[in-house]
Amino acid sequence: MNVPFDKLDKAFENRVRLQVMSVLVVNDKYDFNSLKELLGVTDGNLASHLKALEKEEYIVVNKVFLGRKPNTNYAATPQGKEAFKRHLDALEALITQQKSS
């Protein structure tokens, strides 16, 4: 059996990164506090995973001020959306191969 583990993207091996990309792929943008609340993670944990995705150029960061309050939004890049799709396709292939074994 030829299992396509090499097609899985290491950037999405972590649960939080997988969840972040799941949210950003279906939404135009999402702000830091909303992501933190939705995922139930700490500031530091979320920030480190967002930084890792940003380093891969899978997400972009947009910092703005709403009145006097800073607001940081995140969006998936076209490259990030494509990488996420490839990762999901690889997971689906793994599941399909396991079912047929």
C-alpha cells in the first residue's frame, strides 16, 4: 500500500494551526480575539501558531485601529488556501486507502 504521508503539510500537523486555517479558509478575515475565543487557546499559544503560519506565507496579518483600540485581523493567502486544500486531499486519500485495506 502506497500511503501518501509525504503529501501532508507539516505546517498543519498541529491542531491549532489546522483549526486556524479551517476558520480562515471559509472566512475573508478573522480577528485575534475572535480566533482565541473560538479555539479556546491562550494569547501566547495562538500568537505562536499564527506566527508559524505567517512565516510559511499561508496567512497575512492586517493591523488597524478601531478608534483608539488596535485590531489585528488574519486572512488566508491564496498560497495558504492551496496548501490547506492539498493537505486535506492527502488526509482524504489516507482515509480512503485505510478503508479499502
